[in-house]
Amino acid sequence: MHLLLIRHGQSENNAFAAQSVETYQQGRKPDPELTELGRRQAQALGKWIGSVSPRPTKLYASPMMRTIQTADPVAEALDLPIIINDLIFERPGPVQIVDGVETGHPGSPRSALSAITDRAVFPESITEEGWREARIETAAEAADRAGRIAKWIRDTHNDDECIAIVAHGAIGSMMLLHLIAPQLAAGLRNHSIGSEPHWIGLQNTATSMIELHPDGYEVHWINRVDHLIEAGMVHGAVAASTGNPGTR
């Protein structure tokens, strides 16, 4: 089977982090939307995605505003529903800052998420009260969850399928490591965000294609942004951090 992993477009929190750690900490939202740039990135992705071979046959997204907004033009281009999976949210879950202290947040209500697009299909676990216990996920829990995502991908899809997942930079990197280098992924349980010894950089709306075999895998590409080049939004190749420490 083939896995096409897509990171969401630039979010409001990404834009805050690009300014400074202080701006990010002051403005951080528990479930940010795409910026205007992020929306243009997603539209460029939608225009490009139809040329991908093999063509995705299923499209998944995390239950967060930025991933569903990114998945919408992709779903339109591929004429697919967006299957929302509450396992693939970004680490450490939705976070709010109250009186200068980071605390967990339950996530956006179902009505707010469903208003983004009528192509989204939600599980019963996503309600008007949110979809997650309001607590911050630990590094060990995030690493273990990435392993469960990798197992779900392998165990629940057929060999002839190509699935696309619109996810996030941190959990996406951890998931890829579990699929292609599980011996390295195991070491992520003991590292906080920004301190990981092994990492796969994923830029906003970048795509990564991996072919999974019963006894191995083949990497076709990682962190590809052809659609942004074609749209005149990226020029050349740039090696840039995925975010300031603590803001991935």
C-alpha cells in the first residue's frame, strides 16, 4: 500500500512562532485556523494533488481546524470524503494558556469543525464538548500514539490502496519514524518537544510518499513542495527548522 502524508498549511500558531517565542506564547490558540498564506498553500496543494500517482483512494484528517481546512481542497480535487480520525491529532493535544500556564483543552466542538466542509465525516467521539480529555499529552504518550497510528495504517488498509493523511509536523514526523525506523522512534519517548535526537522536517503542506510492504518499505519522497514551487510561493531549496524549540 502507499501512504501519502500531508502536513497542514501555515496556521495562526505557526505564524506566531515565526515571529518569536514570546509572540507564540502570548498568541497561541488551542485550535488555530489557517492563515491567509496557509489557505493559499492548501489551494495550491489541491490543484497539484490530482497529478499524484497512485491516486489516493482514502483521505483522512485529524480533528483540528487547520488539517480539515487543508484537506478540503484536496477532497474536492480527489472527490473523496474526509474521514476524521481523532488518533492523529498534533502532540501534545490542544493547549490553552491560562494566566501564563499551559493547560489542556478539549478541542473544538463538532459544529465548528463540521462547518468547514460538508465532506468531513466524523466519529461519534467528536462532540459539542470537544473530542479529548483536557490535559497535556506527555512525550512518552505521544511516541506510543505515533506507534499506534503506524500500526493502524499497516493493519487496516489493503495492499492496493493509496491513503492520504492530512496531519501535523510533529506527530507526522514521529509516525514516519515508526514506519521506516522503529529502532529510532523508540527513543522519542524520553524527549520533550524540540529536543528529539531524530527528526523528519515537514514544511507546511509538504507531501511525503511511502510504499509499505509486508516485510519492509520504499520511500518515494519526503517533504516535497512541488505545488508551492509551481504556484510561485517557494523558490529553490531551503533548509529551515520546522519551528523554534517548543513550537513544533
